Amino acid sequence: MAHLLSVLMPFYNERPTLEEIVRRVLASEPGVPIELIMVDDCSTDGSGQIAKTLAQSDERVKLVRHERNRGKGASVRSAIAAASGTIAVIQDADLEYDPGEYAGLIAPIIAGQADAASGSRFLGETHCATLRRTLLANKFLTKLSNIVNGLKLTDMETCFKAVRADVLKKLRLTSDRFGIEPEITARLAQAGARIVEVPISYRPRSHAQGKKISWRDGAAAGWHILRFRFKS
């Protein structure tokens, strides 16, 4: 089976890193052809114009724009709808996750061993020690997700996920904000998808550098985990 990797990139006001992350995505060598679906969530810092120029310069890039800011989850859903690949990977528009690791992330899917592969920041020797401040919160949320969804993951909150496109397009996703991470995991579990974890590297940025998720989103994640488990 010939594969095409759809890279789903939601972004909002990512002018400092957008051009570089797109360059890295297009230069990556996952072993299969790629397309890049960029979703501009009504950016106001010039990111949209940068994305438009990038889309015009490479036929592998598709650009979708929201006329109002709707949140990461809504942007991911728009990207899924526009994707035409056989495998999809979610790629944030900052530099925290490395496109050079696509090959390892999608390998279990291509081999037919999994329907979804979740990049774990806490497996192997590639984990990031600077996550110590949020380690306890991540462990708590991951354990809660494991209990209610019957899983054994180490990093539910990771943004770096690859999923068979036919499976992903059938999931009933409703989150508009950062609840999209626990929702994808919950919906995959409800669908009986085979989920594996792959060790990944991680280079966190600070809020001063543009990080948008806050402690409020972390607190809401617990509620989302329970809500998506019991809401069809």
C-alpha cells in the first residue's frame, strides 16, 4: 500500500517559529511522501501572510484559514477534514517537537502493528529533564486517562500523535481548545484502536517565548478526560 503522510499544523500567532518549522517539516525524510496542512486560526501577528507565501512556494503545502479564532481543537478538526493522506501526524507550529522523528513515529502504523502512535516524552533516553515542573501533573492526568480508558500510556498529554487517517476521520471530535489531546486518546480507546508509544525528544518553550497552554488548561484536562469517557 502506498502511503501519504498528512502533517496537520494548527497555528495562531507563531511568527517567530513558523517559517523554520515549515522548513523542517518539508525537509524531513519520513520514508513516504508528505503533504502539509496548515490551519491559520485567525492570526494577528503576520503569521497568516507567512503561511500564504509558504503555500504558494511549495505544492505540498495547503493552507486553511479561520475567519475567527476558534482554538487548537477546532484547527485540528479543520486540518483533518482537509487531509488526503493515509496517515496523519499532528505537528505544533513551534519548535518543541522534531519533524525529523516522523519516520520512527509512523513506523508501527506502516508495519501494521498499530492504528495510532503516540510520542512519549518520558520513554527511553530522549526524555526531557526540563519537564520536572509539570511532571506530576502529567503523571496524574495520564494515570487518570489510563484508568478511565483502559490504557497503559506514559504521556497522554503529548501533542505528537500519528494516526491512520481512516481511523482519525471517523472519530467524533468536538474540542475547540487544548482538550483535543485527551479527547483524541479517549476516542481512539472507544474505537478499539491499537495504540503504541514511541520515545521522542522534546524542547519545551516558555510562556515568554510564546507558549499558549496554561495551568487552567491543565486543570481542565482532568474534566475533559472524564467527560469524553462518558460522553458519546
